[in-house]
Amino acid sequence: MTVYKFLPLAAASLLAACGGQRDSVAHDVAMAPADAFLAAVAAHCGKAFEGHIAVNEPKGTGPDPFDGKRLVMHVRGCDDASHTLRIPFHVGDDHSRTWVLSRTDTGLRLKHDHRHADGSPDAVTMYGGDSAPPGTAQRQSFPVDADSVAMFRKAGMEASVTNTWAMEIEPDKTFVYELTRPGGRRFQVVFDLAHPVALPPAPWGADTEPTNK
């Protein structure tokens, strides 16, 4: 009789263990594209690449800060490449922009670190969002998060509250950075990963780079 008393408990423990394994496997499968994407970008650590504007629509009426400027991305900040990458985006002599790509419990997070020439943070900085499922090893999309929406509204940047950013990579061929909005706004820069270029200067504020949190 004692043996029979323990059978239901043993069965329940076995089922719980199996359920835990299934959950773990499902989580690993769901996270695989994010890990593969981050690894594909990290494979280019320490290198810089030149890009060009592939799409910029609709064209604004005022001066465009990207027109006629050399565009260079630099994959750096690779000390913990499986969790965080810092990718400065240089626009001519403007070294204010850095993309911060980091791993979360549910996928990836993209933040934009904006600095002044003295290294101090811009009033609008560390905005972005978490990756939207399903992502792939080649493309990840990042809808704007609530904190960024609040920041944009405080700064009077109402058009940005519907931003979605995306990144695409074809290893050793191309890397794409994209911004879209529901109203038809689309901005896309394509970088040539096949031909590394000379490293640009460090981004502004490189000595005081914050965490991505």
C-alpha cells in the first residue's frame, strides 16, 4: 500500500518535469532567431562599413541632415557580444548617434543613444523598443515602447510616437537600418558588409557610455 501512495506523487513530479522541459525547449526555439541575429551582427565586431540611403520617403521640405553626408556604422562595444552590442552610426562629422542592441528575456531591444559633442546626453536619447515576434535570424523589428512615446510627446515629436525600427542582416553582404511609420514614412540605410572601411572616430560620449537599461 505504501508504494501505491507514492505513485501519484511520482507521476505528478514526472509530468511537472516534462512540462518544464517542454517550456524550456519552447523558450529556446522562440529565442533562437534573436540569438542568431545578434550573433550575425557580432561576427562583424571591430569593423566599420559605409552605407547609403536606399529609401527616404516622403521627402521632407526642410534640410535633410543625411543629404551629402558619408554614412558609416561601426560595430563596437563587443565586450559582452552575446548580450549587448554598441553600433555608432556616423553621419559625416556628426558622431552623436549610437545604436544599442541588447538581449532581453523575450528577444532583443534596440535603443538609440544620442550625445552632444561634449559627451552629455541629448534631451531625447535611449529611445527605441523591444523586438516584435516573430523575428528571424535575418530581420528584427522594434515597435516604439511606452517610455519612448512619453519622451517624444514631452519633446513635441508627435510624429515619432508610431515609429517602428527594423534591422536586417545578410552576413558579409549587407546590413539594413530602417524606420517606418503607418502614415507612409520610410527611411532605410543599406551598409556594404563586404568591404570594411577605415574605423571612424569614437562616438561622442564613448568614455561615459551608459548601460542599455
